[in-house]
Amino acid sequence: MPPPTPIPPRRLLYVANEDYAFLMHRLPMARAARDAGYEVHVATNVNAGAGAIEAERFVLHPIPFQRGGLSPSAALPTVRAIRAVATKVKPDVVHHSGLQASVLGSLAALGSSTPAVNAITGLGYVFTSTTLRSRLMKQAMVALLPRLMNRASSVVLVQNPDDRDALRALGVRTDKITLIPGSGVDTDRFQPLPEPEGPISFGFAGRLLTDKGVRALVAAHRLLRSEGLDFNLLIAGSPDPANPASVSPQEIEQWRQEPGITLLGHVNDIATLWRRCHIAVLPSHREGLPVSLLEAAACGRPLVSTDAPGCREIAINGETGLSVPIENPAALAQAMKQLAQSPELRARYGQAARQLVEDKLSARIIGRSVVALYDRLTSRSPVAS
């Protein structure tokens, strides 16, 4: 008898606008899928992340991706490239990472019956900004999203109840939406850390955007220093010129000259930031479920954030940290000072933050949930739409 023909592995294709975004937000679930037997492919704009992606034994497909908008002239080459990769790979399931990738990937998939996961990880600048350009873009999204997201072969993945409700309000059907909180954090890599010695230090990790609350954070730090408090602020991250909410090089240079502020730029090993800080701060306007706070929580750091969608799921007021209104430097400074002056609160909130990650938000837990979603999608035969 001839040996049985081996069954080929199911193929999973991730579509992300940047390689660093895939590595930051999708790596735990991609590892879980690989370990569950999926052959993982990644289509993305490649900068410096090719080696890291290929080291995971993922198949990399460079494609053009212009961030910062969805204009037809910029979108068409990306749609064509995604479609070409999908035609070549013949994936069993496609995972679009973020709003832009979900829209362009869904356009590329028109006429295809391949199951797709549209991961809307926070609704982004288009939905948080009040500029004329963003309002017009939002109107376009309101018209387009339900048609793309309600396709028979797709599901929408969100990370918090607020985004689920917002998508429902936009016309995405409830039965199309799946909520899995966050991307997961490696609790083996990110372990509880002892507090550093010396003056109290606050840590911020993220892109330097108004939407991330970094300007409000600097203003709050100035208030604290004006009271004679010898607190330090460590900022890990870089501006994002493709995003209209990015801070300017002139602002960054001004911050660099201010006492108590240290600008670290991009930090490869973010645990080194939390090793130097007592408290993690992210006064964001809206998130899916912020990776920086997940990682800080895993390190046992108390959290200060806003009562904004996504943030409130991890920075739980009075449990894992303190929350304040959006763009309120005075309230933010008061919360920072309260934690800075209470070792007991820092210890209690930090322990609770770590426990929350272990119980609900670890890479193992989230990975199992996402792989179960892939398995469910690949076990059925959707109808093209």
C-alpha cells in the first residue's frame, strides 16, 4: 500500500500596513496559530522587521502600503498587491490587521469566498479627530464599512465593548462581531519587576501623537514640577509623520530641554522602560486595548490612563490604577501625584494589574481564542459576496 498523502497545513495570511505593527500587535496570535499547525504568511510594508518576521518561520510578502489615508490613488496599488498575494498563497483564512488593512483587504477580496477576519483594533484618527478631513473620511467609512464588514465570508474582531457598540451603530451586524480582548501579552517574557530606586519616574510608551495623550502628559508633568516635585518622565516612542496628530520635531526638541523629561525614542526591549519606572501612564483618547499598558501591567506596574474606550478595560479605576478625563492635564497630574506619594497604592494596583493579565489577557489565553476563531472559520464553506 502506498503511504497516505500528507494533509497540507491550513494557510493563514495576515495583512498589516507596517511590519512593526504586525510584530507589535499580532505576533502572539500568529505564534499561537503557527503552534496550532497553521502555515503563517504575512503581507505588509517592509521596513526593518523582515528578519524578525522570518525568524518566526512566517512567510513574508512585501507589499506597498501608504499609511495615513484611504485615497484611491494610494489604495489601488495596495489592493492589487493584496489580491496578488492572496491568489498566490491561496489562504484558508485571511486576518486583516487594523481599520485600513480591513478596508483595503476587503476590497481586494471582493468576489472571493475565503474567510476573513477584519480586526478593528481601535477606530483610529478618522474617528477621534474633529478636523474637516477626518469628518469627510468618517462619512465615507460610514457608507463603506457595513457593505464590506457584513460580507458572508467575513467576521469583525474587536478588542473592547465600546468598539463593538460603535460598529453596530455604523451598521455592522451584531452576528458578524467577535470580541476578543487585546492581542495577548507574553507573561513569561514580561515578569513583575521590583520598583527602581531614586525619584519617582513615570513611563509612557507609544507613538508621539495628540491622540495618545502625550501633549497632555507633558503638560501634567510641568504642573507637577512647578509644585517642586522631583518627578521624572520617560517617553519611549517616536513621532508618526503619516499621522496628522503627530507632534512636531520642534515640540520634541523643546521637551528635550525641559527638566525631568527624558526622550528615549524607539525602544526595542520595552521591559527596560518599565524597569526604570514606577508608574505607567497612557492618557489616550481611544484604543483597542493598549499594548503598552498590557506590558506594563504584566511587569506589575500601576496604571494611569483615561476613561476612554480600550483604556478602561485595563486601567480600571481603583483596581489596577487611576483613570482621568481625556485631555485634562490637571486631573492627570493629580492622579500621577496620588500614586507617586503612595507606595501602598502602587503595590496594590501593580499586583492587581499583573493578576488581570494572567487571568484574562495573556498571550496563551488570547492565542487560544483567536485560533479557535480561525478553526471555526476554516471549518465552514462561506459563500462569496
